Amino acid sequence: MNFLAIVGEALRALRQNRLRTGLTMLGMIIGVAAVVLMLSIGQGAQTKINQTIAEMGSNLFIVVPGATSSGGFSFGSGSIRTLTIHDAQAIAELPTISATAPVISGTAQLNYAAKNWSTLITGTTPDYFSVGNWKIESGTTFTESDLRSANRVVVLGSVTAQNLFGDEDPVGKTIRITNRPFLVVGVLMAKGQSLTGRDQDDNIFIPITTSERQITGNQFPGSIRLMLVQCKSADEMDIAEIEITQLLRQRHRIAKGKENDFTVRNLTALADVATGAAKVMSMVLGAIASVSLLVGGIGIMNIMLVSVTERTREIGIRMAIGANQRAILTQFLLEAMMICFMGGLIGLLLGIGGAWVVSQIADMLIVITLGMIGLAFLFASAVGIFFGFYPAKKAASLKPVDALRYE
């Protein structure tokens, strides 16, 4: 028999038992749909983390006040203001550092016309926007001149701008922050949530000198809540961390053997950990979903074995009129692969549809790639070949005489 005739026989056999074929395909449909859905969720989570990391800025450290103790009591990290603007300026002079951005922050009530909004207020320097990879949507950022003069200028995050101004262009307008007038000089492009889940766009930025003197106040003049530090290159991150630590210990006159009164955190390393965790999650989700493919494959093997038993006399007749073992093997193997292919195609469509539904209901980023689709089909084909080979081999190994006498 030629190959096309074998394909026709395989299709005829599947059509004759439509219900059994459909039930056999069900395991493959569920398996492929689960693999596509789980991989798309995992890939979406990884892509979202990568986007957040890219928007956060590159080669970053965050330096915060460390834990302190007094009178036998220990205070948590950041409880005491041990960092100053001058510390940030000194760190900026290190050969491995490109820029620093000291930060003090608080909350403030904003007013514009009849609208009001409570949000986070960040006092910082112009370098903050380049260090944090912020992009301007309209207007500009405040300048070094604004910093020196403690001018009342403000840059709005996109969420804050939307809540105060709606569709109106905020640039050039005046808002009131704790009843003080501030000129809006710029609006930032949206960044979305941070790795901790905080909305980065619900924020406003003013010169750190203005914040300290007029808005948030400062019990310890010159002290800051934290600072962002950008290294010149990723290769120098380890060296830069050592230099920052040594410089701050020297400036804070910390004796040898004493604990630091600050903490240097490598945000790039934390981002790498988050990316690695997302990759592991994606692999775990894919592995869990693949179990259903294996279950579906076992179901195919069981049904094909039943089919071989039911069609023993048919196999004997075909062999008696000239069909060889290769033709019998090919037919049964094709039947298993057709079940896997058709089940895989339906499962793929269901998986893509399910991913779209999840993205709409849960507001999640879902990513479906050609590689993912190819992997699902490749796995489905492999399952069909692997679990279909034994029944096909058993059918091809039957002796014509024994098969004809089978009742």
C-alpha cells in the first residue's frame, strides 16, 4: 500500500469510532490548552518583571539609613536619619559612580481649582530623573537653579496629573501643595507598579531644598531618607559597593568592628533574583501542565491497544492480501499522531482563548510566542509517537494466521 492509502485507512478508522476518537483527543486537548495557558501566564509575569526592571534604571544601588541602637534598645533599618545630602555629594565623586540622587519624602494634599488629591511627595535633585530612568511626557524637569533657589516648581506623575487635571494640559498651571502655590513644569510618562506593587505614577517631585524648607520639614537639616546611586557600568558594581561602604564608614566615623549605620542594597542583584524567580515559576507552571499531556498520552496508548485487539481479524485480512508489517505499523502510528495533532490544534485554540480571558478578567499581562506554540505542538507530536508506537508495533507483529483465527 502507498502512503496516501495508509493515511486514508487511518482516517477511515478514526471516523468509524467518532465518540471514542473524541474522548481520546480530550486528554490531548486539555493537556495542550493547559501548557499554552500556563506558559503564557509565566512568560507574561517574566516580561512584566523585565519591563519593571528596565524602567527602574540600570546599575543602581539604594542606600538607606541602617539599624541603630540606643540605651539597649534596637531600632529597625531607616529609623534614624544617618545619611545627609553631603554624603550623596561625596559618593557622586567616586570614580565608579555616575550620579546620585538624595531623597526625602512624605505625603501632601494637592489642590487645583475644585479638585484635590492626596499623594506621595518626593523631594530630590534633577539627577533623580536620569538615575531612575524617568521620561518626560510634557514640559521639563526642574533644574539646578530651582534646587539652589528652593523654587516652588513641581513635576507630576501621570496618575496625579490625570486626577487633578483630567484631559487638561497641566504644564504652566499652578497647583497648591499644603496651601502653597507651585508651578507645574512637567509631567512624567507612566511607569506602572514597582516590584513591590506601589504605583510609581501616583507621585509628585519637587526640589529637595524646597521640600525640606517649605513642605515636609526636617528635624535634622540636611538629612535624607535614602539615596539612589548609579554605577558607571555593571562590571564595576561590586567595586562600587565596597567604595560606597568605605566612604560612608569614614564620613560617619564608624570604628573598626562596629556595625554600619547605613545599608547599601544592590537593586540590580535584587532584580536578577526577581527575574530568576519568574523563570522558575514559568518552568514550574509548564511542568505541571505537561503532566496532563502525559496523562493524555497514556489514554491514547490504552485506546490504541483496545483498537488493536478489536481489529485483530481486520489486520489478519490485510496482511493476507499483501499488507506488510511496515504498512500496519505506519497506519496505527498515524492514527495516534492524528489524534494528537487534531487534539493539539483544538487545545492550542482553547489555550489562546483561555489566556485572553484570564488577561481580561485578572488584568494580567499574557505573552504567547511562536516558540511556545511550536513547543506545544512538538510535545504533542512526541507524545503521539511515544505512546502510539507500542500499540502500532504490537499490531504489526501479529501473524496473519493467528490474526485470522482470532475471535
